[in-house]
Amino acid sequence: MASYRIVGNTGEWELVCGLEIHAQVISKSKLFSAAATEFGAEPNSQVSPVDAGMPGMLPVINKFCVEQAVKTGLGLRAEINRTSVFERKNYFYPDLPQGYQISQYLHPLVGEGTVYLDMPDGAVVPIGIERLHMEQDAGKSMHDQEPGKTYVDLNRSGVCLMEIVSKPDIRSPEQAGAYIRKLRSILRYLGTCDGNMEEGSLRCDINVSVRRTGEGFGTRCEVKNVNSVRFVMHAIEAEANRQVEILEDGGKIVQQTRLYDPKKGETRSMRTKEEAHDYRYFPDPDLLPLVVENDWVERIKANMPELPDEKKQRFMESYGLGPYDSGVLVADQETANFYEQVAKGRDPKLAANWLTGEFFGALNRTGVDLSGTPVDAAKLGELIDLISDGTISGRIAKEVFEEMWETGKSAVAIVEEKGLKQISDTGELEAIIDKIIAENPGQVAQVKEGNQKVMGWFVGQTMKATGGKANPKMVNELLRKKLTD
């Protein structure tokens, strides 16, 4: 992939970016309490005394949340630290009732790992994972309920988060977008986070700096809480351009936390960036160090599902698909399963072409997902069977598919109702072709003189005469025999 460069008045600059992904763990209860985690519940209806920061309340760790984090670490090809420590991160927000967040700092549960990005140009880009640590979420400040007042909903307070911190290996907005999509895909395959950015279960903080090629890292700024892949990419570009303008004007970058305004397409200062010492981290006195046993980790590893990279490799080897099509099909687990149902016992490349072409096009056009599609895997497979056995042509199949999408009818029923079966009777086709040849002696002469473009004209006339139902392969063979022999 070509390097991303910001071209300023004084030359080129290189982008350096790292992402901090906050992924909400799929679990029925919170990290340190038995309160429920269901999204969309009545405000403050899922809050235990622990979540509300009541005096004397003691946190009790949720083993399932730890298992989900370990599973995620394994999915990121990362080191699982057998001993980790929960610490208190002290800061004061209205929606943080304890006045601190229980997190991990010096000793996280998961260490270094790697995520591999499949870029559109075929390049595979490794992005290093620095760490994954567990922490409890804060509540939610609600500013839109009443003018002049802020309400606080603590339903989210205490929900388990995995903070996944990348190394500063990202070099373009496109890589950042690919990284989030790949990470989200892994989390969904594992069943550890639903990846829903709209509901806030996947949130992204962006660290951006710029430098001259070959120089050391510049001063970074953090853009907080960006809630879509598209906005992440736009925020990175906007912040990088802002820093280049400052540096080229002779200024210095001040390390700070910023927010992205998608309406204006720019970042704005939120506060001067805190350092670790500002949070006064210290081990939580109510929680012992977390020790995970080797046998337990190995049991989790033994029950891991097939992940996107492994599935992609299998699709390439078993189905003969190229890297791009395989990557598209495995990006979503439901899509990969759908494809395997369609491809079973059929031409796998033809199945892939139909799924990534007409089928995906219809999904995008109508705004439905796989669970609501009027053409399920069995119906799409039936359509492909009709193409493969010569009952209908590829062109007619597209018309049949549109009808299937509109009506929910099967391909066989539509073909029968509309008389769309392909004409593969040699005698019938020969009679039509002979008539066209007899009526167009000038074009026949051109073909015999070597003008092969006119051969295509004869194919078109034959298809027109048969209403597009002639078998294209047979038409070409018969015309070649009659006009060139």
C-alpha cells in the first residue's frame, strides 16, 4: 500500500497513529457486581450499591468477564499474563460515583499481540497490540433531557470494558479504518463484544502525531470517544493536518485531549492531556492480584472458534477463492456461514461472485441484513444450480434474482411462470442463426474477411431474436462453425 503523506508548504510529513479501543464485554452482569448489563433499560434501574459507590461496598470480580478478556487476548495472538493487578485510577466526573475507576495499569491481564490488516491493494499490514486490560465503565451524563441541567444514568457504571491499546504502527486513515473493522470482526467471532459503535459498546480514542520521514515520534494529541469508523478516519486526517499547519508556522504541539466535531470536520481542545501520575494509580486495596491458571487458559484456548484469518486461509485453500473475495466473505461470521451454505456442492467461485455481487448489492440497496433477506441461502443456491445446469443464462439469472428479491418466490417458480428457460436445442438455434445469416450477407462477408467484431454483432442479433434466452456458449459455437469454417 502506498504510504500516506501530508503535503505541507515545507515538504512531506508522515502520520503516526495508535488507537485505544474500549470494548464492552458481553456478559449478563457487571465486572464487580451482580447488576444486569442489558442495553436500553430504564435509567438507573440496573445499579447495585457497588456501582453507585456506596460506602463500605466491596467489589467481587466476575470470573466470566475475565474469561472473555482471556479469550480476546488469545484471539489477538497476545501473551496472557498469569498475574495481573487491579488499580484505582483517580479522577472526578459526575458520572463516576466512586471518584475513581478500577482499572489495570502496570500489570495488565493481556500483553503484546498482533492484528493483521488485509488492505485493498493486497498488502498485509501487521499492527502491534501493546496490551489489553480490564476496567469498569463509568456512567453516562445526559445533557439533552432538560435545558440547563445534566442528568446522570449509572446503568453503565461498572460494566466490564476491555481497553485494547495498539502500538503506534498505523500510518494512514485507511489502515485505522481497516484495524477497527478487523478488531471488531475478531471480537464478534469470539462472542466477547458485539462491536456496536452506535450503542457505545465499542468506542475509540485516537492518538495522533506527525513527523518528518525517518525522524523520531512527535508530540501526540488524543482525540476522545469517536463513535464510527468513518469519523475515526476523518478525525485522524483533520488532526494530522492541524498539527502540520502549526509546525510549519513555527509553533509547537501541546499534548492534550481533543474532541472531533464531524459537522465542522475539525478537532477542538478538551483539556490538557493528563499523564499517568495525574491519575494517582495505586493497587486497589479491596482486590487481590488476579492469578489465572495455565490449565484454565489452555481450556479456553481449546474451545476457541475459527477466527477470520484462519477462515480466510481455509476459503482460499478449500474453495479456490482469491485473497480479496475470501477476506470480504469472512469479515462477518454470519456472511461466512451463509456463503458456505450456498457453496456446498456447487461451484464455489460462482457462489462467491453472486454473493459479493448481486446479493450484496441488493442488501445495500434495500438496507436489510442477512436475517431479513427475502432470498435465503437455499434460494440463492437454487438459482446458481439453474445457471450451472444451463437452464438459464447469467443475464437471465440477474432478472430472476430481482424478481426473487421483490416477491420472495423461488428461482424455479419464476423461470417456469415466465418461460425463461434457456434455449439449448441445437436445431432450434441453428434455424434462427441460419435466418439471420441469410438476411445479412454484407456482415457475413465482413466476418469472412477477418472482422471479428462483426461476429459479436451476430451473437447480439441471435440473443435479440430469442429474447435473451439462447445459450450463449452454443450460439458462439454455432456461429463460429457457420461463418469461419
